[in-house]
Amino acid sequence: MRREAIRIPKLAEKIILCVLCVLCGCFPARAQDPAAARVTRLAVLQAEDRRAPTARDLALIRSGIRSGDDQTARIAIRALGRLERPALIADLLPSLRGALPEIRTEAANAVAQAAQGWRSDKPPNAAAVDAVLTPLAARLKIEAEPDVRAAIGESIGRLPYVAAAQAEAAERTLVEAGSRAETVTDRLGIAKGLEALVRLHRALRPPGPDALALLERLAAPGGSDVAIGARVRRLALEALISASAVTTNVLGAASHDPDPQVRRIAMRAAAPQAAGSASADAVHAALTFGRADDSPMVRLEALRVLRMRADADACDAALAAVADRNMHVALFALDELAPCGASADAVAALENAVTDLSDAASPRGWHRAAHALVALATAAPDRGAAALPQFTGSRVWQLRTYAARAAAQLGDRAALERLAKDDDDNVCEAAVEGLHKVAGHDADAVYAADVGRKGHQIIRAAALALADTPNRDAAVPPLEATLQRLMAEGRDNSHDARDAIAKALASVGADPPGARARTRAAGASERAGAGITSGSASEDLTADDLRRLASPRARVTIRGVGAFELALFTSQAPATVLRFARLAEAGYYNGLTFHRVVANFVIQGGSPGANEYVGDASFMRDEVGTWPHVRGAVGISTRGHDTGDAQIFVDLVDNPRLDHVYTVFAQVLNGIDVVDQVLEGDVIESITIVSS
């Protein structure tokens, strides 16, 4: 992930953040002097919030580890790990011997998190990594608590190894521990560790036969073990897919597993690059079974893999699925008909969907026609071109956005130039991206005009299109003017637009010395002390508010769909929960949308501009922790380290590759069926914070 300049929140907000955690009861003290413990926690949390830029801040956090108060020590250990500075690992390792299992678990996770700093900084030498792996492996052999063993196993798997011998040693440690695993918790830790190890380091060293055998046993245990440990099976199967080592036995068992997520992953295991030694008959049987599965996530994944395999049945399967009872499967099926132009039935189905605009003005009625138009532009370009005008002139901006995508596929420059002048910046963004592919720098005048618009997304797209332009004299003035405006506005979340402008200027030799550094730092340096844009004044919060936010819930109501409830993790992600709660209570999210819906991945929303690049003005820091990105986990969308702008996402499936990278601050308690129904553009009616 990119490392960007971060903003230091104003002191009042930091104090509220820390007092929330200290006074509300979410961090109960066990020290003899509760007042002293609260003071230390306050100092630790403030130092973490500043990202500990000074020796004094580091001393404050270290004092928390040595404070004698268990909860303070956990907070301090977590804080050191989140700084992602490998030099601090030495401060964390002694806590692997802590008296409480909670301390040891926190330490194991923090050690691995601190080691992630090696990924962005200068790669470590082998001895440095060995100095981390050795004590973790030694502790794993003698640790008595399953939860701690699980945390250590996962941490061993995600260390940034630089030599094949290190990956082999880590694998051997995990396999040996796996042979002793007696509890589901132990097996889960081993599965998490091996999944991370294979995914991150398979190029350094493919997994050996003992590791693959263990993963096969974990993925397809058989007998009574199938009734428990579904996450173990999912993770083991993910690891086998990463290793391209799925066997016939594993594929057959997984495609009939009682857990729908295991069956979904089984469809991915049938993909060409994953199937390994699985027979062609086993692959065909699994995909046939998956197409008729009761779970829509399985049916959808089966369609995807059929297309990946260029299967002879791919078009027929997609055509049948257009009528699927689940909207997400039906929309995906329409997308999958794009390569099916040789099928008259497929083209007819797309034409029927495109021409049926009777419900297009409804907030939930435009999706079929939009997806069908883009697919038709590929399947039958002449018919797609004939249908395009009714979309470019639609009153629904989403239909005009999809029209821009279809026009790009058709190479319709005239339509793209018209859409690049649209009133909606999202439509303009899609049009400019398409126009750049179709016309290149012949359309520089269009890009130069659009770079002066308001939306960060269209500014970014236009600036990227102007990179390496031969029309330097026409491009530089609008680029420089917009850069100056964005820097004057001082919004953190314009950093992608500022960075794109800086790159475009540099590409034509117009980048003044240090300009790109200034664009990255503008949000933080020009607004020291600025608060969030939508929250209430910090001094308005009362002690009752702080206590109420100790373990709050949130109710998210989606217009015309229903509501789902979240448990908020104040203890693990206090800064994030505070920002989310303040924005929700100020009505910030009311009327915003879920603008991004990726089936079998996430739904994302909370952008005032209904796109990736427009959010709350000031960034929030990452608070990655131990809660995994399982189905129903709620995270903060970022575009680099510490770049959250209050856009939220909900995991539709387990997404282990997001673990320890994106903050998890909540989990869906109930209403996951409502989450599954959310379509692109669905409106957030309200988010209500509910005291427990």
C-alpha cells in the first residue's frame, strides 16, 4: 500500500478519543492505582494517535508496556505494533512471556505487524528476520494456551521473509505445530499461518509435500470434523488454491461441503491455475454442481470459473442464469454474455434487457439494462451502438455512466466527448477514461477542460489522461491552476487528484522541485488543528456520551431494502469508532449511497460523491487489529496507509488477504441478508448509534 502524508488530528479530538477509551469502561484497569493507569493509557493513546514521531512519544508507549496494568500494557503493545517499525520489535518480544494469555496474544500480533514496516522500507537482511522468527517459533512449542498458539501461528505465516530457507523454516514450524493441533482454535491458527505463508511467499518457495498434505487434511477432514471448523477448511482451501495444488479428492469434498463459503471457494479451486492435479471429470462435476447450488455466492462463482476456463458451456450457463432469482447472479450473468456474440439467443437476451427501460427511473430498476448495454457493445457492436443514444440521454446518471463504458467499447468518440461534458462528475470520469483509450492525446482539449472541475475523481482521470501530452502549453496552465486550488482547499482526500496532477506536470517537465512532496503534505501541513467536517464540536460531548460509546451498536437502514445492525469495536479501533459515531450522529451518511458493489467481495459506500475518491475531508489513521475480514466484517476503505476518509465497506465473504491491512471496526450482528441484497446506488437512509 502507498505511504502518504497523514494529518495529526486536533488535540481536542485526540483527547476525546482517549478519554472515551479510558472513562467509558471499555478498558477496565487492574492496576493498584486506577488514576495513574488512566493517565498512562491517555498518554499512550495520544502518542499512538500522533504516530509517535518523537522519542518522547515512544517512551510514553514503552512506559505503558511496563506499567504493571494489564489493560494498559495491551494498549501499548498494540500501539507499538501499529507503528510498523521493525526497530521496535525488540520492545515487543519480551511480552511473549507475559503472565496473561491476552498479553501474549497481543504481543504475537504486534510483532508481526511491526515487521510489516520492512515491506515498505528497505528490505531486511536474513538475520533480522531470523531474529523475529526464532523467538516466535520457540514460544509456539511451549505455549499452553490455544488462543496464543493460534496468534503465533498466524504471525509466523505473515512475516516478510527474504530467503527460501526462512520460508521453509516457517513452514516446518507450522507443520510440526499442526501435527500436534488438538483443538479447532489450534487448527485455525495453523490454517491462517499457512494461508498467509503460501499466498505471500509461494514465489520465494512453493509449499513442500508435508505442508500440502496437512492443508489437504484441513480442507477435507471428513467424518465428524466437517461439522465444525468451517473457517479452517476455507483457509486451507485458499492456501491450496494459491499453491495450485488442489486435488480431485479435495475438490470433490469441498464442492459438497455443508458450508456455502467452502463451496464458493471450491468453485475457485476449479479454475485452471488452481486445479492442480484435479481431474477434468472432477472439475466438470464440481462446476455442474455449483451452477445449481442453493447459495447464490456459489452459483455466481461457478459462472465466473466457467468463463475463466473458456468452457463450452459458459455461454449457455450465463444465458440460463440471466433469469436467476438472485439479482447479483443475474447481473453477473449479463456481464458474462459479452463474449457470446456468436449465440443468437445470448444477443437476443441482451437486447431484451437493454430495451426494457420501463423501470429504469426507479432507484433499483436500472441495473439490468445498464449491465446488458455494456455486454451488448461487445457481443453485437452494431446493436449496442443502436441502443446507446437512449442511455446517453437518460435522466439517471448511473445509466449515463454505463453508457460511457459502452461507448468506450464501441470506440464512439463523439458520444464520449459529449459525456465528458456531463453535469455529473462520475459520468465525466468514465467518459474521460474511455476517451483516453479511444482518442489518446487527440482529445487533450477535453481533458484540459475537465481537470478544472470539482470532483476529485474527474480531476484525477483528466490529469492522468494529460500525462506525456505533446500539447504542453495548453495543458500546464489548467493543471497548475487546479493544483493550486486543491492545495488551498487543504482537503486530505484530494491527495489522489493532487498526485495525478503532479505526475502529469512532471511528465512534461513542468514539475517544480519538491512539488510532489508538497502535494502529498498539503492536507496535513496547511491545516494543523483542523477538525472533521461533519462532526459536532468536541466540547459538546458529555461523560454520558463517552460511556454510551463504550460498546455501542449501529443500525444501518437502506432505503427500500431493510436494516442491518453492527457491533462496534471501540476497544480495538477507538479512533475509527469515534469518527464513525460522530459522523453518523451528525447525519453525514444520511442520503449517501453504496456506490461500489462487487459480488462475492464487498459493498462500499459513504462517499458524498458516490465514488472512490470523495469522502470526509480529513484522513483517519489505520487501526488494524486481530479481528479478521470475515463475512460481515465492516472496514474502512483506504487508498494507502492512514488514508481512510470515512467510506465504509462490508465483507460479503471471508477476505483473508485484507487481514491486517484494512481496519475492521465493526461486525454485522444481524441483517446480513439485507447486506446481500444491496445493489449499486442503494441509498443509506440513516445510520443510528444505539447505546448498549
